[in-house]
Amino acid sequence: MSALSQDELKSLVGRAALAYVVPGQLVGVGTGSTVNKFIDALASMKGEIPGAVSSSEASTARLRALGIPVLDANDVGELAVYIDGADEIDHHGHMIKGGGAALTREKIVAAQSTTFVCIADESKLVNTLGAFPVPVEVIPMAAQRISRQFAAMGGEARLRFKDGVPLVTDNGQHILDVRGLQIADPLAFESQVNQWPGVVTVGVFAHQRAQVCLLGTAAGVKTLTF
Ligand code: 5RP
């Protein structure tokens, strides 16, 4: 059998995540190319769930296009499960997220959910977070000061651009991508950066870590629990 492509691995874990959707209950939905596979698979269950709480305008549009109702997070209580991808995940379920610029709403929906199920291909599993540049959503007027704070800890922050202009998130803010960090203590790092004025959300998910990771591997879906 030939090796599965990264796209096929994403489809595999997207479909596997259906097993965590609780019939009769809302599901929290993340953002990204892996989650898009999950959303497509979720269409087969749309008669069994009242709908979803979404983490981005992009996921909302995809869910609605498939006939899956999207509810406002303020109108619902705690969710049983949140399904989302990651840019990196370590062996404790800590993640770097925000490659798709949706980190703030992702963290909000994750915090509202009892169980975070991460879906990822095996290239995302790392021993130490930080090879992937850490996304940080910031209030634009604070970007330079926050960049200097990262420089003081050995990181190089760059403003993310799209189509030649600074990317504007769903929340109307900017993203800094920070290279050169080795995040030995993700909980402490997240707590520290969260305190800096002008930081909206840091893309380290340690306080909102995953409890389960469905990892797409050449041998099939491997389930990690943390
Ligand atoms: C978006 C995210 C995504 O979950 C992360 O970037 C992974 O995306 P993909 O599944 O496309 O690799 O955090 O903000």
C-alpha cells in the first residue's frame, strides 16, 4: 500500500473525530484544513446534533453551507467536546495554535468545552513546542512593544501579512509570529505572555490543552490521551 498523503491523513482523523461527537448535544468546532475535513464528515451526523459553536468566520461559513446550524457561544452553556487541529502538540497535550489566525476564538470555545480532541497528522507531534512560530494576537498599537518583550526572551516577532497588508483577524486585531522560542514550560509561558498589555491571546494552549489527540499516522489513527 502506498503511503497516505498529508491530505489523506487529515481526512482520516477528521472522520475519526465523529466518534467523539455526542448525539443530541452541540459540538465545538475549531478552524483549519484538518477541521475542514471534520466539518465535511460532520454533515453525515447533522440530523443527530442541534448544531455547533464555531471558532471562526471561515468554519461558520463551511458549517452553514453544509446545513449545520451555528449557535452563538453566549447562548449556550458548557460543551461536551471541542474538536480542533494544532500546529504543534507535545506529549502532554500542550499545543501551539493560530496558524490560521483563529486562536482567540479557538481558546474561548476550548475553555467552554469539557474535552478538547485534537486532530492532527503525525508531523505535528513534537517533544518541545517552539519550532513552529508562536502566533500571538495583539492590539495593533502594542505590537512594537510586545515584539521588544519577545526579543528580550530570545524570540523574533514578525507581523503577519496577507495580500501585502497586515492580516486583520476576525476580531479586528493583528498577529505576531514569534520565531526562535524553545517553550520548556508551556503553562508558565502562556501565563507570562497573557499578562503583557496589548496581548489578546497567545497561541500556546497549555491551560486549554488537549485531553485526546487523534494522530494520523502511516499505520492509521493513533489515539493519545493526556
Ligand atoms: C487555526 C489553527 C489550526 O488548528 C492550526 O493552524 C492547524 O491547521 P491545519 O489543520 O490547517 O494544519 O490553530 O488558527
